[in-house]
Amino acid sequence: MDRNHPWQAGPDKQRIREQVWAALESHDVVEPGVAGHIPAFIGAEAAAARLTELPAWRAASTVKANPDRAQLPVRAMALTAGKTVYMAVPNLAAVQPFYVLDPAILPLPPAQAAAHQAAATFAPTVSPSDMPPVDLVVCGSVAVNPSGARIGKGAGYSDIELALLAEAGLIGPHTTIVTTVHPLQVVNGDLPEAEHDFRVDFVVTQEGIISCPPTTRPPGFLWNNLPGDKIARAGS
């Protein structure tokens, strides 16, 4: 799937991010100014449609998804299929850090309700103690490799969100984690990983699905790896 990718991964996360952002812009598959963000790429709808082919998707009734625009089609398809969607409050800046989107009581069509700006106006927020077990996790990525190692935009909140859910017993070693990306975001070679980083089980693009090898995951918070501001949010 990645035969024509123009570069190989190396040891520096930020350098890899910058190379991916530049490659996406040079191929005109994102809007200008993508740097610093999870890329909202051309083909996101087709990648979301591919995701629905997975048995794990069909079996899921609860989906935890990131709030980025790249995964808006995934969230909309989940709501259309009758799945409850949990979406993090941006920067986890709330005592109850997850919006809950119940497909039975949406005030807007799914494609509109799934936007994080809309969710902020109508969706109630909950804490992990108020949530059921999560069947499927959908995360955004800047770069990912076929082994499931991923790099986000650098804020670290995806790791914290999953750690919150893991410590609450809502996700575990067998919970399926996927990411939807453009093929240019699938890179050759190893990606640098920290102790708190998690891997995905499937990488989904508009061209197909990569099944990643099994791996272990962080069991929860690794407090020594978190900066002070994120410790404060995680512990609030």
C-alpha cells in the first residue's frame, strides 16, 4: 500500500510529523496549514467506509473516537449505524472529559451532530465512571506504520484518554484500536515510541486495511512520563 512513499521513518517524532505534513500538502490531499494538526485528508469518507468492513466495527455498540475533522466521517457513520459515540472534550478541559452522542436522541443529522463544535452545544459530558465498556477505539494519527506504531500531533491527549479508560476498566488488551489515515501517512520502517505510547490493531485508508501484529499496551497512567499540566488534568 505504501510502495511509492517518498521517505523512510527515522528517530525524531517531530521531523516525521513535518515530513508527513509536507508530503500531504505537496500532493494536494489536505488544505494548506495542516502542520500542527491531525490531517483532515481527501479520502477520509472512503477510509471511513473501509472501516465499516471490519467485523470489529460491525460488532461494536460503543465507539470512542477522537474529535478531529479527519475522523468526522467515522463518527457520523457510527451514529448512523446506531452506535453510541464517546468523544473527548478538547484538551480534556472538563471535569467530565467525554461527550456522549446517543444516536437515539440527536438534535441534528449524524453528519452535523458528529462535529465536535456541534457536540459542544448539545451533548452531555460524562466521566469514565459513567461510561460502559468501549468496544472500539478510533484515533487520529499524523503517521503510522504497518506494525501499528503511530505518531499523533504531539499534544499527548490520545495517550491520556486511553489511559483514563484503561484505568477505569473500560478498555483492555483485547479492545480493538484503529486509525484512519491517507496512504501517504503510512510510513516505511520503525517509528520512535515512548513507554506510554499505544499501538493500533488496524490501519485503514481508502485503499485498504492493514492488520497489525498483536502487541502489549500500557496498562494505564505512567505518571513519570507526563508533564505537570497533563498530570493536573488527568488527576482532576
